[in-house]
Amino acid sequence: MIRKSLITLVLFIGILYLGCNQKAEPNPSRSPANSAPGANKEPTITVNIDKSPLDISYYPADYPQLKMSGNVKEPVVARLVYSRPKKDGRVIFGNVLKYGSRWRLGANEASEIEFFRDVTIQKKLIRKNRYVIYCIPYENKWTIILNNDLFTWGLKIDSTLDVYKFDIPVSKSQYAMEYFTMEFERQDTGVRLVMAWDTVKTMLPITY
Amino acid sequence: MTVLFFCVLSLGFDAIAQTKLAPVDKSPLDMCYYPNNYPVLKIQNKATEPCAVRIIYSRPQKNGRQVYGELVEYGKVWRLGANEATELELYKDAKIGTNKVKKGRYTIYAIPYPDKWTLILNKETDIWGAFQYDEKKDILRTSIPVEKQQEPVEIFSMAFEKIDGGANLVIMWDDVKASVPFTF
């Protein structure tokens, strides 16, 4: 029994070593077939940490901690679950990510945003719900898209399930952000979703 | 001088603006689905059954420490991970052991003992750890088996393994492997 487990474990590590190396690539032009080896090999115990680790952002920021310490001042508005690819010396925008091509705003699984109440973005009413969030980056603007194709891998998001689209301007920073980062920041009339990677930073204002 | 002053100033602001955003966590988040790798199967049109469950959990590392009985104390509620309480979302009604559980989003905890664990499902979601864990919000408590592993697992790991009629949620860290039977 132990020996069997050991052999299986070694197999997992092997499969995952291959898997992780290819899994985290943020390039949207990769074919899905290449990006997901191990998909048919059961079981898959992920003994390695992903190259583009998952993370979670809330508004209010750190809502779970606020809740724990009894410091919640307003109810939870939004939650974002996304993977964080690394720059690793590469030029990201216009290179790793092609302008005009769809990008999953992260890596691995499609990034997911959940609104716990109705909100407004660019005068459009967004219903309380969970959505896939992705992006089409251009040099001077990003098109941010909310979509209903949940629980999917980010390289193939069904665009017929797009529900909302927003164009937002791009600003450049002198210093590069190593890990792709998304966070909510408080504003007078609501919050904004700040997205930053490499020397690019964008903001999506959300009111409620 | 003025130019230098502004350079320093803008450098300072930029550095602040950069560091304000979250670094990658020491115990990074991860997720697992049943069916395993469901999002990948979905885009390859290879999903043979609907998405049943997803777990989002943080992955602490052993880092040379004795985990069970020390870092994770026996007899105490543990968040099955790190940081935020681990989340289990059922996309359909299921059974955990012999207990029926309605579809929905839950937090999941364990009370480890040397020979078995108590698994807990609780309805308080979006919470940090087990610090404010409230027993009154439990959905179920059930005993699950553990076995010793010869090779310690460095990074806390969870995954579903297909079994007849369902799946086992396998939880591995250090030299312990726990299994939670799910029926869908």
C-alpha cells in the first residue's frame, strides 16, 4: 500500500512538474491543448505551488480580517479570485500579451469577480452576481469584459457569454510591477479596481 | 537642485504606490475542482460530468517544522490551510460521508487528532482563519480517517480523487493524509 502510494506520488510530481511549467504561461496565444497536460491523468495532487499563484482581493480590502477583528464598517461589496503571473524580465504588454488579443487578466483559470450587491460601472447597472473578468489590452486603453462563462480555463472564454464591456485608459509607471496585481481602492463615490503589471496600470471605477 | 528634489519625490511616490499593492503571499492560494481540472476539461470539451465542487485554500509550507501535534495542535480547530478560512463550494447537493449537504458556499475546518480528524463544514464565509469560528454555524461535523505517509509532503495540498459514485477529497501535509468521501 505504502509502496503503491509512493509510486503514485512520484508520478504526480513528474506530471505536475511538466504541468506547472506549462500551466502558468500567461501568453493568450498558446493553444489550450499545450497548456493543460495532466488534465486526463487522475488523480492530480498538486504538490507544487503554481508558478502564478492564486490570490484573492476583497472590497472592503482584507474583509475577512476586518470581520475577524470586529472592524467591519461596511458590508462586503466585491471579491476577486485571480492568478498572479510574474514579469520575470519580460516585456509584458505588446510582447508577451499582444495588443488587441484577449487576456484572462491573470493566468490559469479565468479570473473571477463576484459582486455581493448591484453596482454601477460607467453608468451601466451590474447585477449582483459572479462573473468571469477578462481584458483586451491596447497600448492606450484596455477593454474590460464581464462574462458569464464561469469555471473555465482562461485561454478559452466563450465571448458569446460576454455581458458588459468597458474601455478604460492606461497609465504608465516608471517602475515595473513584478507580479500582476489587482486590488480594490476606496473612492469618494465607491471603489476602483486597480490593475497593475509591468509598467502598466489601469483603474476601473465602480460605484454603488 | 529642484529637478533632483522632484526626481527624489516622484521616486518616493512611485515606490509607495508600488509597495502599497499586495505582494505574493507566503502561503499562496490555490484551488481544486471535482472533476479534477474542470476548467481545463471544459475548454477541451472533455468534461464528462458537470462541475460538482471547488475548494479555494491557502498552502502553507512545512519548512522543516513538525506540523501535526505542534504547529497544528491536536484537538483544536484548524482552518485547513492558512490566511482566509478554506472555502468549499458545492455546485450540486452532495453527501459528505453519510451527511447530506445542500449546494452552496461553505467554510471547511478540521480538528486533527493523531488517529482521525473531525471535519467541519460551517456556513460563515469570507472569514479569516478559525479565530472567530462559531460552532453554532456548523452544517456538519464528521469523523474522517487519516493515514501516515512515509514521504512527507512539503506544501499543504488538497485534491479530489475519483472513486466509485463520487470522489475522495485527499488532504496531504507533512506525513499525514486525510480523506473525505464525497458522493454526488
